[in-house]
Amino acid sequence: MIKLLLKYSLLAAFLWTLIIFVLCCTPGQYIPTTNWLELLSFDKFVHASIFFVLSCLWLISFLKINKLSNLSIILILLSCVLYGGLLEIMQATVFSHRSGDWLDFIANSFGCLMGLWFFTKYKTRLNHLF
């Protein structure tokens, strides 16, 4: 499964970006809510996890096509963080029954940073898979 994901990493990155968009623009009444999950900050964990995967997929895609430089790493990270911020703004202004949240944006950004950390830690192992 992982080798398949790595083989089609660019497609996976685009699809994951689209999935995040669809999830973020889904009207609020269709998203299940449970109070105990809010107490555990499960929502923030989900936000961080989604953006962790997003940043990893884009970094792996650029590594695979040999276009990964320090500049591209910075641009990928900034793009993922900006994407998370724009989605929060759109939730506050465009999407129905949704609300933007600064804490969600922080969780998104944290997930991106953790994705970068994970990627840099395992970059040589990932590079050998190609």
C-alpha cells in the first residue's frame, strides 16, 4: 500500500488536497458532533493530522520528481499553511453553516510543521524507495 502511494504520490497529493476542500466546505449540519470529543480536543487532532498528511504527500511528490530544494520545501510548507488559512477564512465567509476558527488554523499549521519534521527525519529512507 505504501509503495503504491509513493508511486502515485503526486496524484495522491492532489486528491488529498481536494478531499480536504470537500470536507471543509461540507455544511456544518452534516458533520457529526459529540461533546466528549470536543473535551479531548479531537477536532484539533483531526485538523493537525489532515494537514500532516497533506504536507508529507506534497513533499514526497517533489522528492520523487527530483524537484526538492530548500526553496521548494519552504514553498510547499507555506502553501500548505496558506491553504489551511484560506479554508478557515472561507469557512467563516463563504461556506454555509461553517465557522472559521483560529485554533483550527493553528492546528493546521502545526500539522504542516510536523509533516515537515517527519519528512526531514525520514527523507533518506523515502529517497531509497524511489
